[in-house]
Amino acid sequence: MSDEIGKPYPRRDGRAKVTGEAVYSYEWPVPGILYGVLVTSNLAKGRITSVDSAAAEKEPGVIAVLTPFNAMKLPGGAKPADTGDRVVQVLQDDQILYSNQPVALAVADTFERALHAAALVRVSAQPLPFTVRMADELHAAFPHDIRNAAGSQPADQLRGDVETALRQAEHKVEAVYETPPETHNPLEPHATLAVWNGDRLTVYDATQGIFGVRKKLAKAFAVPPGNVRVITKYVGGGFGCKGSAWSHVVIAALAAKQLGRPVKIALTRPQMFGIVGGRPQTQQKISVAADKDGRLIALRHESISTTSQFDDFIEPAALVSRHQYQCANVETKHRLVRLDIGTPTFMRAPGESSGSFALESAIDELAHELGIDPVDFRLKNYAETDPTEGKPFSSKSLRRCYELGAERFGWQKRTRRPELVLRAGKLVGTGMATASYPANYTKASALARMRPDGTLLVQSGAVDIGGGTYTVMAQVAAETLGVPYEKVRFDLGDTEMPEAPRSGGSITAASVASAVEAACRALRQKLDAMGGRPRQPVEALGEVAPSEERKKYALHSFGAQFAEVEVDPDLGMVRVTRLVGAFAAGRILNATLARSQFMGGMVWGIGMALHEHSVYDEKLGRIMTRDLADYHVPSHKDVVIVDPIFIPVEKDDIVDPAGVKGIGEIGITGAAAAIANAVFNATGKRVRALPITPDKLL
């Protein structure tokens, strides 16, 4: 075996992306393409009474305007929810269920003509009563089980006697923490190109999961899954919103079928708000108590999150409290409230990012009340085994993360009392938090093919959404088979390749790397039997799935986040001047790309803490922050020092055959809490509702 894993190779797709050679889904050169532009609703709820498209249809180059009154009916039904995907609105009825919902599609021979035609379409609708305000519906909150990449879990869980422990506690904190609705905003908007050839459909889609798109479209059009081919070679960011097949995907295929020509649709930036999900709003009540020695004796975490009227998506924010600390009495609850909004969806570290803000803020509050250093308090309550089921962790290097992070940050110099440190007229504060995320792994497959010239081709139906899958899988194959890295090509993003999971839930590296290893080992056996290099191409399939042994362990990545902030005492402006994250995430496949992933999550944590908020107009039911001028994300000036460090090799033979833990999401968890805790240390003001804006500090 060659020594390729862990090397800091640059990403293989980098040059293609910066030179424009990379072909994204909207850009595939297909003859006879028509351009579609969605018309979306400005009502939050209502019934469409008519669509006047006469003016649009008279414009040069306009082919059609599809509406609920003339669009073809889907053979498989309007709501293919049994695919396990989101319920979508695809011009099949007159209902308006949320603002920005697609209600028509203008199709023309150029994008500009389609855009102009869409602006001329007039939709008349009868408004209906609606609510987009969470507080109005809290009385109707209902429990809902949790389904995510880690499997299914109950909405509620109780161990011990929480009520008695809280009542008898010497020290406790009870508070409500809130996170707002947020929107993903990847650089590349959602885009789909659909091409029919008889009853066979080819779709080029900006997606995180090609096999999920295939399943959804096959159901919608009542064709065998083998008749649908989905291709995704490059994705300009996803973060969860491209993990589902949304309305525009089905509408593109519908329009192409009805009009008999390829049709492509790209969402505009304002259309990215509401149509394709986002992080739901949460309200989390935490009650946490400790004895006089600082040992946790009770923890209750009750989370309520928002969903749409027509589909269920739950943000599992209280899950983190089930395993984070050793505590005998723990209760967690999850509830949903329905609003007249688009269905939320997965957004980087769904559940853990919002839940860790609440939990880690409460832990910091309790440590402050006890007069114990926040790191020491966490070490006092360190869980050596999973507190929920008593399982051993497959690996857990969190102590080392606390140690490495504190040393790198200079935590020992910290001043505990708030409002004591000034620098150039600014209040300076420091804070920290624990990070954790499940080490997910699922079935996957890959094909390895050795050619007579000694080059190796490895294929898997995975998707690279920017994490470096093209690169790290070539490294895994090179090391496993013992061939030079330069002679390996990894290809992905086609449903005609062996099946792989969608790229989400920090699952791709662990699952696909294990499949690539299996394929290369099987190929090595064939080559050894043949006596070396073949005269004809030789290939082998590798398939992996979680073992029964894996179920005996608790499986997580861990980390520790340390933040320093400066706060202007006159303006209330917060700036994160340093953010250090120390992480333990199994076997690191590529040090450079791993650092990039950790850093990306940490930067997003800055955005979550200080900037991001999809603001609704409660009278009109619309999101008002529908572009990057109003929906604020961190810019270069907001990011000063972001310093991720990691344990290069955290040996773990249980988590998956490759010993890999996903790193796409652990970087954001705990970051917002560390920043909020630093703001308290600087100002003495505890902000429990994100984002931390000047009005909350003045």
C-alpha cells in the first residue's frame, strides 16, 4: 500500500472551477433547450382564481406559460410523499400554501425572454387567513418523532427523576433560547435541466443526492427508476437545501414532457427563500441544575420548531442534550408548530447547530453562577460512556480537544468577570463551547477498474458539493490498491454508477471511502490471481453497509470551540476577533481539505451568531430579506482569525471500515454558543436569541 491518505493534495476540481471548465447543471450543452422562469406567489395563503398570460404569450420567443389550469397532470400524482422526500407544489392545483410558491412557469427560447414573460404574467387569487408567527401557534404544538441520517428516534426521552432533581437543586438555570429561521444561500442557485427521449428522462440537477431525485421523478411520472438518469458533476454548495428534489425539479421535467423539448430552470436569488427550505425557527427551554461541587444533577431540554402546513420537518435540537454530558436525570422533548411557510429542511448540522447554542449557553450560565471555569465545569461532567444507553463511544478524544483548543487560544489568561477587559475602547470577552455531531455511515457501493496501461478508474454515484470528494476518494483508492495517486481517476455524479448516499449528514466520506476501499481490495484479489497488470480492463465492485457490531457503540465526532470578541460599548457592534476550534473526527483523509471544511463550518457559526435571519413580514406573510443585501452572511471583513486544529489520526476501527468520521458539520456546532458566551464575558449581557445584533446589547 502507498502512503496517500492524509496528504494535503489540492482539490482536483479546483482548476476546472476557477477557469470555467467545470460544467454545472444549468450549463450542459443540450440541443434545442428552452428556458423556464418561475412565477411565484406574493400571497402566503389563498386560492388561484385565474392566470392571465395573454400579454406574456404575445412576446417574441415565448413558447408557453404553464399554469395550474393548463399544465399536464402528473401520472404518479401531485404529492409523491412516499419517496421520503419533501412534498412539493408543481402546478397541479389552485392552492397557495406559502409566499414565493411557484404558481406558473414562463418558457421561452432565451433566458431573457422567459424572464420578461414571467414579469408579464398576472395571477389573481383569493387571499385566505394565514400565520407566519411562531408565537401564535405555540398552543397547538405537537410531538413528532425524529428522522435523520442517524436513523429514527423518539420525540421525547426521559431517564431518572428530573422534576425532583430540579426541585432540590442548589444551583440551577432556567431560560428560553431562540434561533431564527435561516436560509442556506449557496453560491450556485438551484438549477435543473430536463430532457425526455420517449419515456426515458435525463436530468442534470444541482443536487446533493442523485438517487433521491431519480426516485422522486420516477414516482411523479410513473416510470421505472431505470428510465430516469440523473447527472450531477459539479455543485456550487448545498449545505442541505439541495438534499431534496424541490418543486422546480419536477416542474422542469413536466414542462419538458409537455412541450416536447429540453427545459431548464434556475431559481433567482429571491426565489431561494421559501421554495427550497431553510433552517426552521426554534424556541428552546432549558432547565439545568448542579450540586455545590459542580456536578450536573438534572437537565431538561424542550425544543419547539416550525414546519409547514402540508409537510413535517423537525429540527432535532434537543438531541445534543441526550449525550453531551454525564447526568443521571435528563428529559428531552421535541414539538412542532405549523405555519403558512415553505417546508424547512436540513441546514448544516440540523439540530446540533441550534441545539448546541441553547445547551452550551445554559451550561455557561450555570458555570458562571457556580464560579467554575467553563472548561473545568465541562470536564467535571465529562461523559465516559453514552449517558443515554450506557454504550461505550467508538472513540472519544474530547478531553484532548479541550486541552489543544485551550492551549492554542490562551484560555488560561482569561478574565472570568464580565466587563473587565478593554482594548482600544472596545470591550473584550472570551467564551467556549463543546461541539459534537453524529458519526453517520450508511450503505454505499463503488466500482474500481484497472486498465492495461496501469491507470485506475473508480466510480460511485456520490456527489461532490465542494468538500473534495473527487480528491479524497482518489487518495483512498491509491493507498488501498498501492498505485500512484496521479494514476487514479475518481468519477461520480451519475445514477448509472454504483449507488451511493446523498451528500449530507456528514455521511459521504465515511460511506463512500469504505466502498472505495472494498472495491479496490476486491480488485487487488483479482489482479493477484492474474499475476499482475491485466491485458484487458479488470473491474470489481465494492459494497458496504453498517455492521451489527457498530450498533453496540455510540458514534460521534467531538470538538471544542473558543471565541474572542470585541464589542463597541457605544454602538453595540460585535466583532469576532478570534475563533479557535479543536476537533477529533477519526481518520483525516486530506489535511488541507479537512481544514477547509472545519473552517467553513466555523465561519458559518459566526454568521449564525451575529448575522443570519430570514425576517418575515407578519402582515403579508413574506420573507423580507430575500437577497444578500438584506440577508446578511459573513464577508471577509467579518472574519479575522479562524483557526481550526484537529487530531490527525483518531484511531477508530468501529465507526466504519475506513475509520472516517464526517467533518462537514462539526465545525458549526458550538460556534454560535462560544461567541454568545464571549459576548456575555465582554458585556455582562446574556443574549439568548440569535442573531446577536446591536439592539440586543444597547
